[in-house]
Amino acid sequence: MKQSGGSEDQKRRAGERAAARVDDGAVVGLGTGSTAAHAIRELGERVDAGLDVVGVPTSFASRELAREVGVPLADLDAVDGVDVAIDGADQVVGVHSDDETGAASSVLVKGGGAAHAREKLVDAAADAFHVVADPSKLAASVSVPVPVEVLPAARTVVADAVRDRGGDPSLRRADRKDGPVVTDNGNLVLDCTFDAVDDPRALATALSTTPGVVEHGLFVDLADTVHVGTDDGVDVHD
Ligand code: 5RP
């Protein structure tokens, strides 16, 4: 499912630049994935240097990394609000690599790490949501499978509903094992391929209203900025 072609340096530049925007005293949503991990590490460096922040992790993996690098943590239900969230994406629709001043994308595809339910919760709660990405994530339209987290018992009925909308659902399986990927919430993931997603908002609404769907990976109108790490800097789309 994961298909990033970006370099680690590009991801690091994006993550570090977004982390540099975090103010002292902030509650920070900590995204999941290799690009968001660079932001968490940079926050750890800044905490070492005296920055006072509280991180709200979006996954077991982001919690573990934050603990390792010394970012203090709290659960979402233990904070009054989230000032800023920093998170990666599998696809960022509508931002072009030669467009240095374009608006932030209003459609993201997330969930390559099966963490999109908690990611959406935290990213949507944040006053500002900074997306961090490399140029390989930029696309003109949704062209990667849309991850859909489902209750285990709902796997077949949700798969049927996806087929009814012209999609091709595939149960995500763990690498080198026969068993399915199980999310941090104890659910399964259907990766749903669509030939064309002409109206991502309509698809998002249809998936959200399908019984048994816990959350899907279409993030519509949530991003405030997109930080795209390049070979020699960062393009910031506000
Ligand atoms: C996890 C996500 C990640 O943010 C997304 O998969 C991007 O990961 P990476 O930065 O490793 O390419 O949505 O559910």
C-alpha cells in the first residue's frame, strides 16, 4: 500500500520545517509515518533545548517515538484542545511541485499506516493542521487506493457497499504473513481502488455514512498548510 518515492532528506526537510513552526506552550498532534517521524524527532530536539509542548499521538508508533525522543504526551481527552497537528499523507491532491504559492490541498489520502482514524480525529481537532510530504505525494487527482477502517464483522458488507460504488476493496494483509493488518483500534482495513474519483467529497460522505465504516482515509478540507520537502528546501503551500 505504501508507495512513497520521496527521499529521506526530502521528508526530513518537510518534517523539520513544520516542527519549527510549533510555538512554546502548544499542544501538538503527532502524526504517523516516516515523514511525521522527522517532525517528532525535531520536536524532541526542541524540547531538549527548552521548548514546552505536549504531544497528542495518533498511533502506537508515534507514541513510542515521542517517548523515545522525550516529547511529553497526553491523550486527546486529557487536553483542552489541540493547537497544531503535523501529519504526513499518502497523496496530496491539487498541489503541484512547480506551484510555490498555491493554496493548501483540500483533499488528502491517508491511512498507509492504518492510523487514519486517530489521525483524522486529532488533525481535525487541531486549530492548524500542517501536512508534511515529499514531491512524490503530489497528484492532480486521487489515484491511490482509499483505506477504509472497518469493524471486523462489517468487512464483507462494507466491501459490498464499496463495490456498489464502483470500487474494488482488498483486505490489507500484514507483510510476509497471511493474517490481516489489525489497526490500533482492533479493526481491519479495506484498501479500496477506484478507477476515477471525480468527486472526492461525495465519496467521503458515502463512505462515512456506510454502517460498519469506522473511518476512511479521505481527508477533505482539513489541511491548512502543506510542507513539501525538496532536494534543496521546502515549498510551503498556505
Ligand atoms: C498513516 C499515514 C501516513 O501519514 C502516510 O501513510 C504517510 O506516511 P509516510 O510519511 O511514511 O510516507 O496516513 O496512516
